[in-house]
Amino acid sequence: MRELREQLRQQGRTAAVVTDENIAREQKEFLSDACGGLPVLVLPPGETTKSVEHLETVYDFLAGRQLERRSVLVAIGGGVIGD
């Protein structure tokens, strides 16, 4: 992740991270170290997160941080987050 952040910085690209509450709680130190100041969106775990409401949350998060087509969204976790 550090290398990715540096490459993106050199390319003038922005990035953000999306994960779920379980990963955020269990891997707090890793996220802090690996994400190094990148904005992180934490969503609830489970299938109910696959909803228009949560998709709007993701869009609002990305727009609020001025991420665009060339930006990178890193999904940390499995299941719903990767879907």
C-alpha cells in the first residue's frame, strides 16, 4: 500500500479506501499504517450493505473527497466490500 500511495502521488492521482466495521475494528493498526492518511469509508458488514442507500453513501464519500475517474478505490476486506 505504501508503494501504491507513492505511485499515485507521483502520478497526481487520488485514492480512498473502503472497508467494513469488522476489518476496521480488527485491523485498526494495519489500516492506519497501510492507508497513511488516505480517506477511509467504513461500512456495516453483511449482505444488507448491498443496497442503494449504501451505494449512495459510497458515492457521497467519493464526491466529497473529489475523487474522479482516474482515482483509485481500494477495497479492504472480502465479501460485500469486494462485491
